[in-house]
Amino acid sequence: MNKHPCTPPAPGDNIAALLTPALVVDLDAMQRNLQRMADFARQHRLRLRPHAKMHKCAAIAKLQIAAGAVGVCVQKLSEAEALAAAGITDLFISNEVIDPAKLTRVAELAGRVTLAIAVDSKLGVERLALAMQSAGSQIDVFVEVDVGQGRCGVAPTAAGALAQQVVAHASAGLRFAGLQAYHGRAQHLRSAAEREAAIHHAASLARAAQATVTAAGIHCPLVTGAGTGSFTFEAASGLWGELQAGSYLFMDRDYAENQPAPGAPVFEQALFIKSQVISRGEAHAVVDAGHKTYAIDSGLPTVWQRSDLTVTNGGDEHGILHPAPHASADVLPQLGDIVWLVPGHCDPTVNLHDHLVAVRGGLSDGVVETVWAVDARGCVS
Ligand code: PLP
Ligand code: MN
């Protein structure tokens, strides 16, 4: 790893020595989250394949696998390659790849690790088969079904025909592995009842898709999907056999605003931005973390456990703190004070950083236990 002035502190350093802004993981909270999801999957006899697009970090994927995950999902080929290079051996690209040059690399990767991929077109299957044929390796293929998001995926009625295409290319190394049924838009519907209704509808579409596969004389081994906002409902459906939730491990402000689902495990905030006040006005304070440090697609961060402070957009490198409407200016931090921010959205926030600083013993007096590289940072192709 290149040494540059932003190189984080070494294991054993007190958290106070960590220069700002920095992306920090509360290891105690993360490990409780990790265990709660692993326990949930085990109790419901479901496979867990967490989405690694969230942390993009092989060391964390290994912890998830050690706790019972069958492997991890990624969203992009380059992300799969980066995690494979760092030792992950079971990967599912839960997304479509259509470029023949990329599919050549998919086929090469399938020769080195256990690999799965999603498809939603005849052309995609044909190109995948062509690439796999010359590589001589095997790949698990999930037919993606659009279960309500209106993003990728075939209509439920078309799933059987596409599964037939996959089966027709068995000699090229394609194995029909089942259906991918993921409803992204359901994840942040605020009320648990709305999310339950969305997944109930998704289940009916996925069942219809499965019926077309069965009617084509093809066994459907698995339905995979689900995210942090909805996985209890997929689990209750009896249809999904594998959960792909990712954000549960770190959480973010957007997920914290969801009304919890009944009986769902509690996930704690484990991802933080350590920032520092670098300027003070009469009625505002400015921290050294802007949207080069945290993603703002899901809204601005909040200040951890400080409902008396609000954050407004200060641009690339600054965040502006104001007293909340009910609070006075006295609550504002002083110059040099440390301010812990909770990012609005964990996945794109992590992708802004080279390192995750993992701290044991809490934010106020913890110790850096390890520093993880964000191995697949920037791997968006
Ligand atoms: N599965 C797929 C296909 C996804 O795109 C995502 C996230 O966008 C997830 C699973 C994980 O969702 P979350 O991070 O909200 O738990
Ligand atoms: Mn996300």
C-alpha cells in the first residue's frame, strides 16, 4: 500500500490519535451485527450470502464467511476480481454483465473461484456461454426476475424460457442455479407494513416465475435476494433460500430511519466519520468532513447521539453544524472538538475511502485494533 500523508494510525494507537476526517468502524457493534444476522439465517435455515458491495473489504468478507455465510455477493466484475485476489473463493456477481471483454474475465475468474452471475437476457446468456466455452470452467447462473423495482430482471412470465436458454448451454459450463429476486426499492419504505406488502407482492411474482421454470421441466434449486430493510419478510415467505443483506453490518442514517420489522434482529450503528471542528461562528460550527468524506445521495449525516445538532451541506470538504430548532447556540462544539458523524448511506461512503479504521472499546476511548483496506474501492466496472 502506498504511504501517503493520509495513512491511518497503527494498531494499538488510541482513537484520539486518529487524524480527521477518518472512516471508523466500531468493531464491537459490527461484530454484534455480524452475529445477529448469522444467527437469524441459521435459525431460519437459510443460506446467508451478504452483499460485499457495502464494505468492499476481503477481511470483513472472511469474518462473515467464518460466521457461517456461504460466500458473498458483489455487484461488479472488478469487485469480484479484487475480492478474489484478496482470498475470497465463493462469489456471486448479483448483476448483469453484457460486454464480451468483461465476460472473458468472468470466465477466467470462474476457473479460479466458485462463481455465480445473474442474467436477464438471451444475448447475455449467449455471450456468457461463448466466453465460458473457451475458458472451460463452470459458472452458476441465476435468472434475475423483476419483482417490483423496475430495474434489472425479466418479467416473471419469461423466467422459464430464459432458464431453458441457460440449460441449453450446459455443455459450455453454465449451470442453472435458480432465480435472483431482489426488491431494492422496498428496502427504505419507512413503515414495516409497507415493506411487508412490497415483499408479499415480490413473492407472488417470484413464485409465478418459479412456476414457469418448473413448467419448462427445469428444477429451480434456489431463490436468492433480500436486503437489510426486508429480509425478515423474505425469510417468512418460505420461498427465498438465501439472503443477500449487506448494510446490516455497518448501518447508516437512512436505515436507522426505518421502522423496525417485528421480530427483526436489532442492528447497531457501527460506521462513523470522525471529524473535527475547524471553524466556529456565533451560531454555527464547521467540521472538516464534507461530501468527499460521506455520500449524500440518501441525505446528510447526523451527529451521533446529538439530536440537539443538525448538519447542513458545507460542500466538498466541510460540514456545517447548527443547533437543532429546540436547542441554543451553547450546544455547539468548540474549535478543535471531535464530532462523530453517522453517514446517510453506508455503501457509497465506504467507496470514498482507502481504509476502514476498526476500533475496539468504543468511540470515546477505544483502541485501533486493525486497519482494513477497502480492497474493491473504486471497482465500479
Ligand atoms: N442484493 C442486491 C442485488 C443489491 O443490489 C443490494 C443492495 O443494493 C443488496 C442485496 C443488499 O442490500 P442492503 O445493503 O440494503 O442490505
Ligand atoms: Mn445501499
